[in-house]
Amino acid sequence: MMELDDLEDLFDDLGFDEPTPDQLYQMYGIFLNDIARNPIVLNGKTLKYNSNRSKHPVCRGKAQAFEHIITRESKISGKRNFDRDRANKVHWIRPVLLNASDVRIKYFEKINDKGENQHFYWYQEKSFIIIIREIQPDILLITSFSVDNLERYKFKKWYDEYRN
């Protein structure tokens, strides 16, 4: 298993607009191996994922959970666009979750706008976060992404509120 210290971007040459077919194949293979075929169990709950088929041009036919991991919603158009930083860290999800007890992973919970409890696993040192939602009796992988400066302040505030 990959250690937290060893986590680096998957590709040096990943494009900004979309991955090559080989890169997409490799990223989806990692997703299938790390999430779909070898479910992660956290605190006795199995991590599920949205397996509905994506209609997104880059991810067509693949799991919608994968789409959310490698794309980002535009605040302007509302459409999801390929996100190089997210996609380059698809292989970080499993090691971060399996090392959730490591002091470098900041864990907190927050109720979202729909009243659903969400779990956050924030590897602050590497500016990476994973969001999981409670769905009884299990948990659901929502997304993961690189945390930018604005989000860092928001997550720090939420983490501090949760801890106090």
C-alpha cells in the first residue's frame, strides 16, 4: 500500500482539457481496483460509490463517482469540466482513507445544505480532501479534490468547529 509520504501526481504530462485514452484507462483502472473491487470499510461501514453510468464526454459509460473525482463543477455554467489536479490524485483516495488515523489526516463532520451528515478526510499537508456522506447502513464516496486557498480557510473553520 502506498504511504502518505509517497503520494505524488499520477502523471507528469496530464493535459488540462482531457486525459489521453491510455491515461483515462489507467485512472479508471485505479478507481475500479481501489474503490469498486476492494471496498474500503471505515468504522464498520462499507464505502459505496455512485455506480450509475456517466454521460460526461470524458467519462461516458463509467461510474458517476469516477466523474466526480476527475471533474469539477463550473460555478458559472454548472457543467462539470475535466480537472487535471483532481484526476492526478485518483490514486490518493484509498491510502488517505486507510491511513485516516494518521495525525496528518484531519477528520471532521459537517451537515450539508440538505441535512445530510458528511465526513471529511483532509490531508492538509498535501492540500487534498475526500468527502463521504452517510447513507444508512453504509457511507457514500462523494468526491475528492485539491484544496485551494479559499477552501483551506473554510475547511480549517469547519475542522476547528467540529473539534470544539
